[in-house]
Amino acid sequence: MLGSFLIFAREGIEGTLICAILLTVLAGAGRKDLFRWVFAGAGTAAALAALAGVLLWILTRDAFVGSTAQTWFETAVFAVAVVVLTYMTFWMRRHSRTMGRELRTRLRGAIGTGSGAGWALFLIAFATVGREAVETVIFLLAIAYQSSPAQLGIGAGFGLALALAVALAMYRLGVRVNLGRFFAVVGSLLMLVAAGLLANAVQNLQTLGVLPGGGMTLWNTSRTLPDDTGLGDVLHGLIGYSASPSVLQAVMWLVFLAVGLTLFLRPHAAPAARRAA
């Protein structure tokens, strides 16, 4: 549940923030008549991504459940999710301060296109929100195999509600959100989720015989905290907890998290002072 909450909060706030910026600039320019194009673009992107995600989940969950093919597919999804989640977490931390300014520049250009302004706004909203929606589908698909639909739905609902509340506050009340600090906190938590997905991928590859050391376990807490029910199931989907982790799983989890957080949380390099001519 916490994993889907973090994903929807992070991706949802970025997507709804984009819509809030678009609507704020349009309102300031006296072009509220163009609001419908922003809503249409964002809604279309979200609907298509949701449809694709549901279809992929149904096909992969029911078509070859419990088979080797499903294990391979899950492993591929885990790997893609780790790469994309890590990249986008670092990207957002780097661009959070300039995202609003860049988007406003693009928007002013779209408003000035005359009769094509509506479609230009549709495409901007569709492309920007669509990117977040596709990422959300990838991440949720990765943790869907490790969590129950109820847990995913509850977490996603709370995450989306938080995202909509932040966007509404920014639009209606003019609240300024420290995006750099926000994405630093959420990004750190998402690095933990990515480490868990990596550990799950390693476990699958050891089960498939691709990686060695599957029988070298550090502990076995299957009786006290199994990883397929209750709290253990939640921790398994969130941070990659395993009731009987292998040495390689634990090493990969620790190395990824240590290196990732060190690079992610290090202070931004101050721009070099310009030398006098």
C-alpha cells in the first residue's frame, strides 16, 4: 500500500502540478476558455495509460500464472522499473527548480498559435501528463505482483488524493511548494522501493538458475514473518523484504541503496563564479 501511495503521490503531484501551472497561466492571460483542452489532454493520457496497465496486468497475471514465462516477465518488469524509477527520481531532483519556468515558456508559445492554441495545449498536457502516467503504470505493474489489488488501490487512492489536493492548493490559494525538498524526501523513499524491486529481480534470476547462490540464505523468518501474507507481504512489495534472503540479494539491496542515496542526497554543485573579463 505504501509503495503505490508513494508512486501515485510522486507521479501524481508532478502530473497535476503541470496541469495547475497550465491553468494558472491561462487564467492570468484571460483564456479560461482553453481550460477544456488541458483537461482533455490530461484525461486522455491518464485513461489510455490506465487501460494499457489493466490489460497488461490481466494478461500477464492470468495467462501464464505460476509459469517460468511469468517469472521471466516479472523479472523484466522489475528491471525496467528499477532503471526508469531511478532515472526519473534523479531527473526530477535536478529539474524541479526550473520545471515551472520551462513549462510557462512553452505555454505562452502555444497561446500565441491562434486557432491552433487548443490543440497545442492538448498536446502539451497529453505529452507531459502521459509521461507520468506511463511511468506510473510501469512502477505499479512491477509491485502488483507483490501486493494485493486492495493494497494497491488504497495506496493509489490516497496518493492521488494528495496530488490533487496539492495541485488545487497551488491553483486556488497560490501556495508555493518547495519542490526540491519535496522530491528529495519522496525520491529517497522511492529509492528504497527501487532497491526492493532490484532484490526481487535478483531472487527471480536465482530461481531461474541465471544467478548463483540461491541456496545461500542469511536467515529464515518464514514462521514469524512470512513474505507472502500480512505485514511481510507489504514489506516484500515495498522494500523487497524476503523471509529467507540470499546473500546476493542482501548485498545487491545494500549496495544499490547506499550508492543511490549517497549520489541522490549529495548537495548540488554551486555554479562556478564567472570570471571578470
